[in-house]
Amino acid sequence: MAISILPTISLAESELEVTYILASGPGGQNVNKVATAAQLRFDVVRSPSLPERVRARLLQIAGSRLTRDGVIVITARRFRTQIRNREDAIERLAELIREAAHRPAFRVATRPGRAAKQRRLDGKAHRAGIKRNRSVRHDD
């Protein structure tokens, strides 16, 4: 079964490796007995589903979730059941891939024009005048 992320990108279930580990948090004594936290591993470098541009950006933004081998590790322990933690981990991975697929807007650096500089200086002079007039004058 494929996991749809964007209209152009979907991941095969076989590309994800989910293991379950002991979780901390709510659950009482059950926490010590049942492995409910889901740990998802996704090999970014070897994934055939990702376009090269998305792969490069994903490796850039993954941060501490990325291992040296190019595998993203996401640990989900928010919920008390394995199924919900698994779904949470997959959704977090999908959100990360969506963020990587988003093209940042190209910004052309501009500089302020002469009139804008003059307006700024006029505003500063005006404020300085207001503050100067607030001081108490001592006429002898």
C-alpha cells in the first residue's frame, strides 16, 4: 500500500521500517510491560520515490533526526497505542517531506531608494525635535 504525500509523491509501505519500543509517559504500569512507542526509519538516500531536489532539501532540513547513513529516525510516543503512534510517526514524516518539497520563494535583494532614505531621516529628525522640546528649559 502506498502512502500519499503530495499528488506527485507517494511512498511505498516497504520503504518504511517501524519498530516498537518502550515508552514513557501516561499508561500506569502498562508502560513498563508493553512497547507502545513507534520508531520509524526511512532511508532518504536510497528511496526511489523521492525526486532528487526533494531528497537534497530533506537531507538539509532533517537536522538531528538524520543519521550518518542518510536514514531519518522519527520516534512517536505521544499516544498510548502502537497503531496511533505509528500513524503519528508516518504523518510527521509526510509533513517533513511536504516541507522539503515546498519551493522557497526566490527573493531578489533590493536597497532602499533615495526618497525612502530621506523620509526615514526626516522622521528621525522629527522625533528628535519632539524629544528635545520635552526637556525643561532653565532660563536665568
